[in-house]
Amino acid sequence: MANKILIKITYPDYQEMIRDKLGIDQNILPDEKIDSMTGVELAEKLIIKRLTDAGLSYSTILAGDDAIYLKMATIFCVCALLARDFGQGILRSERIADYQYENFQQDMKEREKEFWEKVDENLGQITGYDFPEKKPMSFLAGYEETTDE
């Protein structure tokens, strides 16, 4: 397929990076789920559409200095898409030298919103990219929630 940012090739450890950002281990989020249609493939298509809507060519960006922002925007987009699958949240345990929490709930809806903000933040660093007047906060699920800024 021609429309690929090719995260799979340019970041050999992209799956671990995505799991790390989500705070989920491989038992809960296997590589196959990340590589599925709702993971990397959809994220790349969404990012490419946003770039072309802004009048930019993703292939030119990949060859230039802004490639890292494009790749990170795609990584965060994958995280946002996958966070939807954990809408009720996930149970986590955390151990730090001074304290330990067992089985606390992580709010994945809030994390999803943060990931979309990181997508916008990284796209905004790309030379020539301008945010639309109304930024979509949610790209899927049959509705669009917009903010006026």
C-alpha cells in the first residue's frame, strides 16, 4: 500500500513504545492487536489524511527534518485508538520504593484525550502545518466533538 508512514520499519521497537505509553504489558496488548486494522494501519491513514487536508505531503515530510514529529504523531494516534478498547479502564499495580498500590483503575478515556492532544502537538511542530479552526477531539465512533479555539 502506498499510503504508509511505515512505523513498522522506521521504529523496530514501536510496539513496546506504544505499550509503554499506554502503561499496558504484552499479555494484555499483544503485538497482533497493535498491528491490526484498528491500530497502526488506521493511525497512519488518519495522520496522512490530516496532512493532506492541510495541503502537505507526508512523503516530503518523511524525507525531511520534521519526520520525527510525523512518526511521534502516528505513535500517539495508535495509542489513542487503542485506548478506546480499554474504555472502562484497566487495573494496574505500581511499586515505587516508598509505596505500593495494587489494582488501581487507570482512566483510559482521559488518557485517550491526552493522546489526541499529543497527536496535535506533534503535528503542530511540522513546518507548514496549520490547525483547522475547529479541531476534532474524536475522529471515530460516529460523532465529532469539536472545540473552538
